[in-house]
Amino acid sequence: MDFMNRVTQNQQPTRVASSPDSVDLPPNRVKAEERHSHDNRHDNFAKWSRWGSNVLLVVVALLIAAVAWLIYSASPTSEYTYVDPSKLQAVFLNTGQVYFGNVQVLNNDYLVLTNVYYLQNNSSSTSSTSSSSNQNVSLVKLGCELHMPYDRMVINTSEVTFWENLQAGGQVAKAVASYQKDHPNGQQNCSQSSTPTSNSTTNPQSSQ
């Protein structure tokens, strides 16, 4: 009897404890965790996207500023900012010729001068054996020369030694102002004098 009871007890199934890792989670909790993980990834992506966009904007702004500075520093017309439009300018060429007028355009290639005047020297020897000479300087208005040019000159900047603004109190500026006062409509007739002022007793009408 006891033997049968022990056999029956030994034949009872052994209960195996389930592992905690094999516990199944409720479907709602699984979906919530998946949604939370997806939201975290989305937030991280958005954060890095904003950071990358800000860095890109800063780089683009720096590039634009650098290009603008290069364009400004290399601008061929930057020298024109020194031109005083209310004054006459004197343009000295490497040939020794000087022209007076108003600089309208100035860049690395050419200079445009309007209202043009130039100096003319009339030399006459005092005697055939003397080396001294008497020079009469005239300021001539451009326009009545043999080739009848318009009152505008385009000069290659490679021919210009230097240029400068003239003060209103100088002899050239005063002579030009006096000439413009006497000819408010410009020089209409080339038979008239084209010389604003002269130290000679005549008013020459010669070319350059």
C-alpha cells in the first residue's frame, strides 16, 4: 500500500516555473512602447535637422558677405568716389599734356572727361641769337579744332599719370567760370574766341 502511494506521488507532473523573460506584454503596452520609440527617433531627427539648417544658413551668410567684400574691394569704379562733381578736375597724361574738365566716368579701363579745356603755349624767340623765349599760355576750350571734336574725351587710364580735383579759387577754375559766364549756351560760333583767358595779346585758335 505504501509502495503504491509513493509510486502515485512520484508520477505527479513536476511544475516548472516560467521564466520572467518569457512573460508576454499586453498588446496595448507594446504599441505604446513602439510609438514612444518612434517619437524619440522623430524628435532626434527634427533636432539635428534644425541644427544642420542653422549651420547651413550661417555658412551661406558668411559666403555672401565674403563675396560682397571681394566685389567691393575689387570694384573697378571705386576710384571714382574721390571725384568731386562740384569741382573741375585736372587730368595729367604721361605725354605731358594736361586736360581740365569734369570727370564723368572713371574705371580701370578708361576715363571720360567733359567740359574739356587744355593749355596752349605760344613761344616766340626774342632774338635769333638768344636762347631765352617768351611763353604766352592760353587756356583753350575744346571743340573748334580742325577736326571739330565733341566736348567729350575718352582717355585710356594707362595714359593717365594722375588726376586731381581743382579748387574754385585757382586760376584755371576762375578762367573757366568766367568763360562759362560769357558763354551760357556754350561756344556756338568757332569764329569767336575759344580761349577763356590768355597772357598773350592775341586769342589763338589752334589745335592741341
